[in-house]
Amino acid sequence: MNSYKELIRNAFKAVVETPSYDLNIIEKYFSLEYRQYVDGEELDFDGFCKHMKAQKLAIKSSLIDFQTMVQEGDIVFTNHSVEIQTNEDRHALIHVIAEFRIKNDKIIYCNELTRLVSGDERERDLGSRQ
């Protein structure tokens, strides 16, 4: 069985924590069939790319801390937090519970709930901002 937990870790480091937007890196980890459901919003692959561009415009730095990660077959569940610093030097901590599905060694599906633990209310939509 593949270690899809490592795939998720690598994808977050390369796509989320890296301050620049790179479509080639996104395509390395995410399927063109990708669907994301986050806090009542639905994003397809193009919507996810817009979401990542919007995050890169708003965020100076982000750091992911996976507290729990469990794999069952091609499904990975995570309980993680994201510490961010915006370009305006605001800080926020976001708690995320997520289910990822993998197909052909790429992330094809994500269903997540996010919660702003601390920080400015303007960061509340960072999980789905486009």
C-alpha cells in the first residue's frame, strides 16, 4: 500500500506553505478532476487554482502542523492547524479537519471544515477564498 500520508504532507509543503503560486507544482499533486468541499463551498480544479492564487496574494507565510493523520486505503484524514501571517502582518491560527481521496497518486477529492481559532475575522474565509 502506498503512503498517501506522505503525499499529503508533500503537497501541503509544496503548494500551501510555499509563498509563490506554481501551476506545475499544483498539477504534480492534484488531479485535474479535483473537487474540494470546504465550509459549504465547492471548488473544482480551476476554482482551487484561483483559491491558491488568492491565498498567495493575501498570505506572507503559512506553516502547517499535522496533529493527526490516518490513512485507510486511498483515503487520508487529517486534523491539522495552519498558522498564517498576512501581508498586512496580521496573524491567525486556523484549525482544519479534512478527508482526502487519492486516485492515480494524485489528490482527487477533499472535504474539509475550517475554524478560525485566533486572529482577525478577515481571515475566516481563507479556506475557500477565491
